[in-house]
Amino acid sequence: ILLLLTGVAPLLAWRRSTLANLRDSFLYPVLFMAAVTAVFVGLGVRVWSSGICFALCAFVAATITQEFLRGARVRKEATGTDLFTAGVGLVMRERRRYGGYIVHLGIVLMYLGFAGEGFKTDQQMLLKLGQEATVRQFTVKNNGVKVTEDAQKQMVTGHILVTEDGKSLGTMYPARWFYKKHEDQPTTEVAIRRTVAEDLCLVMPAYELNDQSMSLQVVVTPLVNWIWAGFGILVLGTGIAL
């Protein structure tokens, strides 16, 4: 509901909304939302909450883009500059309004990240030395458990070779650290590989040094980094508006 209002509210003129201008304001955003919905249905998206979220993100993005283009075109005709320069000038001239639109764009990106939660994969497995397992497009292989020490702690580190669709991504190192005088309170060090599309996290909750086997938790979370990108844009828009 909050995401829907983010797209609807800016287009409603205070006490001046009519059916005609509502139709003009929402026609293209609704059509774009319908097109995106059709694409996701065609791709087999079946998580209803995420599907609705993707559709509403398309709707809000279309309303924001439409408002920027409308304002920039008017300013372009008035100033004789190009569309990009007119758009920048528009933001600087009406910072409160267009800073708010940028905040809404940040919210859209954050909700894309929230929607990715519907496709999260979390699997735990027992891997012997040299054994491998596949989670989604990733294959993880146990290349052994190594013990090292420094002045502060003992580090038990899993060496996990990771491939994605047959392409090597290198070795990841989930670990358990035992600090001296606090050996009964080990810390779990998560190995994380971040990309625009998803995060791959490896956790080693248990291990056996004698035969180099380990318990491995593999978590794949799509789109999570869009939350952080969206928050950054939200802060930027807030700064412009202020």
C-alpha cells in the first residue's frame, strides 16, 4: 500500500483532480505496469507478494519518469536548452518537489530488494573432503578445513571452491574464530560474494578436522544490494529537498 501511494499521491492535484486529468496522468504508468506484469508472468514468477511488488515498482518508476520528462520538456521550451540540462535546472529550481521524486525513486529500488526475498534460497549440507553440491546456479566444493593462529585467536577456515554455471568464481573462506580466553564463545565469519543480482553467503557452523568434513550453509539472496542503493538515493533526494 505504501509503495502504491508513493506512485499515486504525487499525481493527484489538490482539490483539482478530475477524471480527465487522472486518465492522462495514469494511462502510461498503468500500461507500463501491465506490460511488466505480463513479462514476469511469462517468466514464471509465482511468488505473489514479490510479483505485486515488481508490478508496483514499475508503476511508481513510470510515474516518476513521466513527471520528470513533463517538467523537463516545459523548461526546455522556455530556456532553449537540451533536455538533460533542462532536467537538472528543473531539479535545482524546485528542489522540494523533485527532491521528493528522487526519494520516491530510492523507495522503488529498496522495494525491489525487498521483493527479492521471495526468491531467497537457504540450504544446509554436510560435505566431505572433495565433495561438492549445487545450490541454484552455484556449485560449492569442500577443499578442506585449515587451522591457523595469530596472537589473538585460533582460526578454523573452510576452503570452498565456488563455480557458477561451470565458471570458476574462486575460493571463499567461511570460518570460526576462537579468541584466547574466550574459546567457549567462538565467532562465525560469513564469506560473502556480493553482486548487483544477488548475494552468495557461506556459513560453516560445524566441522571435523580429522576427516576435513564440514557442515555448510549456503544462502542465495537475490536483489538485496538494491536496498542499499535505494537508501543512498533516498538520502540524496532528502538532501536536495532540504
